Amino acid sequence: MDRRSFVHRLGATAGVACFGGQICDMVLGTIENAYAFSYTESLSDVEARYYKKLADGIVECELCPRGCRVSDVERGFCGVRENQKGIYKTLVYSRVCSMNIDPIEKKPLFHFHPGTSAFSIATAGCNVNCKFCQNWDISQVRPEQVRNVLLTPDDVVTQCKNRSIPTIAYTYSEPVVFHEYMYDTAARGREDGLKSVVITGGYIKEKPLLDLLSVVDAVKVDLKAFSEKYYSEIVNGQLQPVLDTLKIIHQSGKWLEIVYLVVPTLNDSDSEFEALCEWVIGSLSADVPVHFTRFHPMYLLTNLPPTPVATLEKARAIAKKAGLRYPYIGNVPGHTAENTYCPKCGQVAIERYGYQIVKNNIAAGACSFCGQVIPGVWL
């Protein structure tokens, strides 16, 4: 038995079936029945686009800051890119292990086509290892260990068009690791007028990022913390490359929002909130929405309690004092800080409850009460 067959059998024995947790019954039932989706046990055989060949058949990945050097028949950290006789291959092209139809607010994107839906897709794999990952059952496994549906870029576009869904979202795991598939799907969708949004940790090198930005419309970046120590110990990554990513996205003119998951005792100090807000204002813009989101115990970080709402309120107050115009509180349905407020007149520009839009008082990109322009991508 070869290594790939062994890993596949191991995954099957363990009963890892990601669709069971990540795809809702409505989507699984109606989409499979209507469009005859079928599971596939094969992995893709598509050459990766960001790598270089070294001596002795070794390849060096140039997709993310890890720069993995990979010998023949081995894989990079993400587990979804493999050196096959000196050719680096992506194993997850068109291999979707999780999909759903989500409100755009769930991403969360609050200033991008509010009240619309996104066809959300993911493959297995990730290039970091966050101890609090809520989707660890697809991000921290290899593609052999989940059930995959064969879904080409054309198939994704067909789903959206047949269901009048305006946006494709690349989400749930880490879209950086399925860059080729994401890029091609976004480019194909653009041909038919579909938008694409990327939900990412932002751990990516400049060249693949710039290429991606040429075909997508918005990016939500999970800024895990504002310290290298946290990134090293909790994320298994680095902070600086993510900050560089944020700058590049903002400079590109693509719509950008930031989520900061507030984890009790680890990244919830006043000084860290202050440093974060000062950096966003100084390096990006006071108009970039920042979502301070509630943590719930998950994966390898179950020894901590959920984030107190008071801590989230403190973070938002610090952000407003620093000058951020659109700070939000996330994962607290019904909280008034889910709403968008006009920075000029203070009226509620968009009222939300969870993922639902209750009232939208933005017309032609401006506050209906006072005419103040509200940055975003509006219908």
C-alpha cells in the first residue's frame, strides 16, 4: 500500500467526514439532488503556480511566508501541496469539502452588499495552526481525510447563477492554500458578473496576493492578535506578514474588513487594543471596519471561558476613542454594536440582528439622514 492510500484509509477509519458538520441539510439535499454532485476519492493533479525548483528534486513553495522546502513525495505544512518528481502539485483543485449558502454578514462583511447571500466553499488544509480554530476538522486535516465533492469553477458559477446568488465566498478553512482554484473560480465568476470575497488569515506572500486581488472584490482578514508572541505560540505563524498583507489589500483599493477574535487573558489587554487601533488608523484608514469578536472554547483552547461581553465593549470603546469610525462587536447577537452608525449624525445607518438586516438607511452609499458618505461597496 502506498503512502497516499494509507493516509486515505486512515482518514476513512477515523470517520472524518467534513460535510457532516459544515454543509447544512438544505444545501446537501437540494444541491446534490438538483445537480447530481458526486463525491470523489481522487485528488487533483494540477501544477501549483507559486514555487521554484531547487537541486536534488526539492521544490520551494512561494505561496506563503513559510517558504516550505519539500522533497519528492512529501508535502508542505498545509498538507495539500505535494512534490511529485520535482513538480509541485495542488491536490485540492475543485475538491470542495465544505459548502453552504450564507448571509454575507456571516463572513462577517458589514459594508459589502448587505442583506445578500454568498455561495461559500472550502477545501481541506491551512497554512497555520490556530489553537482556537472552529473549523479544525477541515483546516487541520489532509484532503484524504474528508469527503470531497468535485466542483469545478464552472460548476460554482452555475450554482450561483441558477440560485441568483451574487457572490462567491472562499472561506471556512484557509483559502490561501487553494489559491489556484480560488483564482480561477473568481476569474470565471467575474465573466458572468459575480463578485468574489476572500475570508482569510492573510498569511500569504506579495505576488500571489496581488494576483488574487486582480480578480476578487473584498477581503476579510482575521488579525489574530497584535503581538508576535501570540502568533508564535497560539497561531504557529508570524504577525508581520499579516500586517504587510493588510497594507497591500488597502492600497489595492479592494474593500477590506478586519476581525479580531478577543481571547481572554491572551490578547485582550487595553494596551494591545490601543496598539492595534493606532496601527489601523496610521497604516490603513480610520474607515476600515474592525470587528471585535467573541471567543468560544474550541479545538485545543478549551481551558478558557467565552469572552466577557464587557471586554468586547471595552475594546470597542478604545477603538472609538482612538478614532476608528466603524468598530463592531461580533458573536453577540442582538448587541447594539452590531449596527452601523453614521459617524456624522450618529443615526443607525444599518440595523442588524445577528446575520439579519433589520433596517438599511444607506442610499447611494450615504447616510439617509444627513448625507454623510459611508465607505463600503453598496448595492
